[in-house]
Amino acid sequence: MAAFSATISDSSRFLSSTSLPKRKISASSLSPQCRSFSLPKPFPLSRLNISSRLERGKSFTICGQASVSDISVEKTTDKVNLPKGDMWAVHKFGGTCVGTSQRIKSVADVIVSDDSERKLVVVSAMSKVTDMMYDLINKAQSRDDSYISALDAVLEKHNSTARDLLDGDDLATFLSQLHHDVSNLKAMLRAIYIAGHVTESFSDFVVGHGELWSAQMLSYVVRKNGLDCKWMDTREVLIVNPTSSNQVDPDFLESERKLEKWFSQNPSKIIIATGFIASTPQNIPTTLKRDGSDFSAAIMGALFRARQVTIWTDVDGVYSADPRKVSEAVILRKLSYQEAWEMSYFGANVLHPRTIIPVMRYDIPIVIRNIFNLSAPGTTICRTASEDVDGQNLDSPVKGFATIDNLALVNVEGTGMAGVPGTASAIFSAVKDVGANVIMISQASSEHSVCFAVPEKEVKAVAEALQSRFRQALDAGRLSQVAVIPNCSILATVGQKMASTPGVSATLFNALAKANINIRAIAQGCSEYNITVVLKREDCIRALRAVHSRFYLSRTTIAMGIVGPGLIGATLLDQLRDQAAVLKEEFNIDLRVMGITGSRTMLLSEVGIDLSRWRELLKQKGQVADLEKFTQHVHGNHFIPNTAVVDCTADSNVASCYHDWLRKGIHVITPNKKANSGPLDMYLKLRALQRQSYTHYFYEATVGAGLPIISTLRGLLETGDRILRIEGIFSGTLSYIFNNFTGTRTFSEVVAEAKEAGYTEPDPRDDLSGTDVGRKVIILARESGLKLELSDIPVQTLVPEPLRATASAEDFMKQLPQFDNDMAKERQDAEESGEVLRYVGVVDAINQKGVVELRRYSKTHPFAQLSGSDNIIAFTTTRYKEQPLIVRGPGAGAQVTAGGVFSDILRLASYLGAPS
């Protein structure tokens, strides 16, 4: 090893030359610390040079020479040829894997247990050490004296780790080398401190020490198991050419030659190699930049023609989406090189794209595994990949999704761009001049506009450069604008099978539309491995979850808010509780109730309310009801793409919120009739908004409780049928009353019985007034296309006029028997004619009117055949003119109504992507 005199020299200047005369200093003029500065072994450094302007305007130069060829290595008598091929397995362990002494022991166990004939192991520096080394340099060049204590912390970290791992001669040898290296680093950092600046070569040399130390310690631990093991300083082997893009290109031919030479002098079946560091063709130390250890492993795998390269990390493999954003993301068992490449480019926690290039040349698979979970099989990246999840083949053409945040779109548009050669070149030349990174480009075939995405921190410089470059065109009107759209994110959908599967784009965009997410720009390459969309940043997580769910990689999840935990709402919550597990396991539907609110108290949850205890929790943890806060909470959970509010009240104030909810992308499900039977303009606005967006508004239970009345009517109209007349018994309460108003029974007696059985409202006048039936008739009339107000429907009330102003329901029930004779006469007249009394609602579509009244029907009529509280509705249409289409069934009761609401919830889930 070359002795190091007073200076270090490099082929390039450490500092730009100064106008002041330089004064060369001798070793005697330096401090004792600097005079003792010598090269650590090994140190592939050539002619490194530091020059610095001193505080008093004087300069100095420190010079010296050393190169890889200067470093003595152990010679072997006979040349040993390097064997290549499947006998080699390459392992790479990241900083987390070797972060403590115990973890280094675990890594050694993995190496020992691998039964491969030969093994090459690439290691990173211990966790945080590389950052600590960069911090040393930053402090030194900032002339911050704390770099000394920071270096002492690095020394102590490795000193204590070595003492935990090693003993005897191994410990003494390592500690001697460690202290020697640190002594040299102190001298070098002192020189940087004086200069106030550092070259990239010096920086790379300093930060590479973490790998040198971890590789040496691991090699000692492996040797303690009685195995043949050598450690390799990869600066002696890996030769790379730096590029202008802050990357390096491996020189495989020269690296192969160096490797042959190294192995002939250090033959071994186990090699522990440093990751991250390499040398230039001039033998100057450098690094492979961030993610360099993975790159080192891939290059080594290619040089050895290894069977496979295993990247050990702290996750179980590559996920179908970021598990921090999509909790249901799954581990992908296999990825093709192209899929891994695409996903890593868009920020997924996969390998850096350049890591894949060396192994692709020789079809060497890369396996991502978790050092902390050896039972997990991990993810294999290879030439072609068919996915298998938990033993089941995954037929989805999409493998996974990745996102990039904090972007801005730049849109350059104008009629003067069309057909003008060189416009795109001029645009991107201007972008290149400011050093911005273009992440995605989209241009319509009309050539009217070019749109591209850049990091948000660079967009201001890009916009100013474009404004300057195209100032003349903008002033002349050939370009209309250079517009910046901030706060954007990219969502990339990746899969090799996408190239041969029709409809992937349609499914993707449909999922986004149903989640009420607007797309700002789209790009797809002709390879079809990737579809990229630009979205609002605030929509990104919701979009990610929506598309992930749509391609059946996770459950269809809906965040729900239940308004009105009264009789129907409470019953619905209990039904949801009883069915939740079945829906998850068998139908892939996850319904999470994030909030419950009554008129006074509400209960909110970040993860979903435990429905087995919702009554108890509402009492214990309930807060003052606030519908606006409730809505913001339910809809504000960006980890769940779909939101639905279920209104189980009969409150017109709650109904007035529907339009705002739908506009915000919140789906609405309700048995509340107030919105659809209220002012006509309100109804028309709701329906128009529903048709214009992918936000759903379901209200099946408003007319027939659990009966399919609305859906039947919609089906008739959508298939081209024409409604002529709708006639029916729409009130379960009044159905019960008139089905039992027979023989000698009085009307008041039957009403009292219905009230006792729970069929009526607390005040029976609410049922007997006919208003509820009138609301149902107006809903059906409007669904049929009639533009009627509730006031246009004449409603016959069954409440005697003297009792309409009675103070209480109790008083009403006491006085009702006084009017039994009137109803008894109506019944007797009907019976004498062979008829029965029925309270019905009628929609006359031909004459565009409706009515609610008490009518008489023949005993053979279907309306006369009812029992209990059944409802019956007859649709007379051009298709069903001679014999009406009849829907009949239970039309009252909390269980039936809640079931109808539940059915609408499941219909929503189906529309949002759940299996049907």
C-alpha cells in the first residue's frame, strides 16, 4: 500500500482554482492528526487532490497517490479459474437486515442454511450508517465541529456490534482495522473542514466505509461456523462509468476481468461482498447511488451467471398496492421483469428499474424475501410470470398499482401547434434546460395540446422557461396558454396480460367513475403493460382503493353512515351485524359503518363501529349530533373509496341534504319518502344529478318496503314498455285494517288492534290521513314521467273531521268509536253488492293524474284476496294491458323495510364492483 505523504491528489480539482497564489505545505506544517493520515486498506484511489482557500486568503494542496494496483493482495501459487453458472446463489442483505448484532447473526444463519454449492453475499452498511456518513461530510464542509462527535458515534456503533459478534483474534483484527479507518477518516474530514468543500470522489470514498465494515464483520461470523469464506471490497472488482444523470453504467467486460483476477487470488465457496461501492475506470472510488446495493447484487448475479438473486428485506414481498394505502393489498407471488420495472418506476416498493437490467440479460430470477419472516415465500421476478395467490390462480390481467404524489400537470396548447414540426422538441428542450424530470407525457392526435407531469417542486421553473421560450408565439396567439394544474397524483395500473386482454381500460375507468373520481390526463404505451392516469391528489388514495377492489384484488369496501337509529335503522344495523361475516367471506363485500347519528347523539369511528355493541357504544361514547360533521367524518376516510349515507328517518331536513351528498360523490340509500315526494324541482334535480354522475341514489323501500316496486317500474320503462296505469294498496297498515274490517267488528276496534300490533304510527291519524299513500303515489307518478306535485293528488282521509284537531293520539282513539257507524254503513253497502272495501292509490298515466281513495272491489278481484298487512300493486302497460303485472307481498314492518334498504346497499356494492 502506498504511503500517504502530506497530500491527496485527484484527476479532477477538488475546488475550482482560485485567483490567489497557492502555497504548498509540507507534512511538518500540518497538525499531528493530518500528518498521520494514511490510506485505509484497501483504498482504490488514484491521484486524489484537495485544494482549499484558507480563511486568510491562502491556499494549500494536499497530494498523494494510490491505486488498486498499489494494494498488495494475498498471492496464490496456482491460478484458480472462476466457476460460473447455477452453482452460485447470490444473496443481498439491506441495511435493516444487518442493523444490529443479532440481525447479523440471523443473516449468517440464512447463509449457512442455504445448501447452494457456492454463495455470493452482498451486504449494505448497517441501518442508518450511510445517512450518518453523509451527515459527517455535510457537517465537515459546513465547518461544523460536531462532525468529530458524529464520527465517534459511527465508531461506537461498529465497535459495540463487533464486541457482541466476535472474540479473540477476529475481534482484535477487526477493531484494529476499524480504528485505522476511523483515524484516516478524521484526517480526511479535517481537510474537508478546512476546505469547506468536498468533491464527489471524496464523498463516495467516505460513505463507502459502512459497507466495508459490515462485510468484514459478517465474514468473520460466517467463518466462525467453520465455513470457507472471504470478503470482497467490490471497488477492486466492479468498474462503472458515471453518467450525466447521476447514475452509473457497469463496464461488464472490465468487471469480469477484474473478478477473474480477484477470484484467482481469493478462491472461496462463500464470498461476502460490499454493496453500493465500485470504482471508475481510473480506479477512483465511486458509488452506485441510492439503491446501489440491489444494483450490486444484480451485477454480481450477472457476472457469476448465478442461479438466482435473492434480495432480503423487511417486507414479505412485492404488494399489489401500497399496503399503507390499501390494507387489503396482497403479496404477488410472481412478477415479470417488465411488470416489476413498470411498478418500480411509479414508486412501488420494488427494485429500482436499473437493478433488473443485468439479470434480464441471462434470465436470472430475482426473489424478494423477508429476513424477519422466513416462512413467507416472497415474490419472484422472472421472464414471464403467472400469478398465484393462496393456491388460487389469479386471472386478473392487472398485477398491481402504484402511485406518485406531489406532481403538477403542465399543459401547452394552441391552434398554432398543429402540424408544426419541432414544437414538442422545443417544449421538452426548455424543460431539459431547467433540469426538470418529466414523468408522463400525453398528446392528442389533433396536436392541439401537449400535457406532461413534473414534480411540483420543479413546475414553477418549467412554467417560466416555457413562457420565456414561447413568448413570441403566445403574444401572436399561435399558443393560447401554458397552464399549470397543481396538486396532482399519478396512478399507474400494471400488468403484462393487459396487452392481450380487451376491456382492461374500460374496467379501470369504470371503477374510477363509480368512485366519482375525475381523470385529468391519460397515457398508455403501445406495449400496453401500463395505463397511467393523472388525478387530483386528494382523490389518489380513494382511486387506488377503487381500482384495486374492481380488479378483485381486495374486497369492495363501502364506508357507511346510518342516519336515524330508530325502529328501521336499528333493525338494519342488527341485520348488518348478523350478515357482515358472510358478506366478507362469500361475496367479497366489506360494509363498514363509520358513523351512526340520531337527532341528538352520534357515534363516530375511524375503523368501523362494532355492531355487536353499537347501542352500548352510542350511549357511552356518543357526542352531540352534528349532521355536517357526521358527513365529513364518513366521507373523509380516504382509505375507503366508496361512501354511502343511509337515511332511515322520515325527516325532510335530512332529505334536503341528498343533493349536496350526491354532488360530493356520496351514495344515498333511503326509505325516506320526503325527497322524492317533496317539491318537484327538488326531485328533478336529484334525478338529473343521479343520471349525470356515477353517484347512486337508491330508494326502493320508499314505496313497497321490501317489495321490488321501483325496480319493476324501472325495468318496464327501460325495456321500452309504456305505463298506462298503476293501482295498488300501498299501506301495510291500511291493508291490515281493511283485511280485518269484516263481520260485526267495528272500525275503531280494528284500528286499536293494528296499533297494539305495531302496524300503525304512534298516532294512527298519520296512517288514516292517507298522506303516506299519497306520497307513494306521487313517487310512482314521477317515476313514470308525470310532473306532478303532491298537492295535485286528491287524498281521501279516513280521519273524521271533528277528530283531526284532537290534541293527542289517546284522545283520538277514545273518540273514534263515535264514528264507527259511518264506516260500518260503507262496509255493509259494499257487502250487499258482493264487494269489499280497499284503500288504494292510483296513477293514471294516460290522463296524467293520480288519486288516493277508498274503493270497492269485487270479491274475486286480486285486491280482495289479501291477508294480514300485505301490499299489492298492479301495473297496466302496453305490454301488460289485458292482464296487469302484479307484485304482492309484505308491505309493512321494520324487518321488511330494513331488508329492502339492505338490498339496496348490496345493489350498490354490486354496481361498485362486487361479484354478482
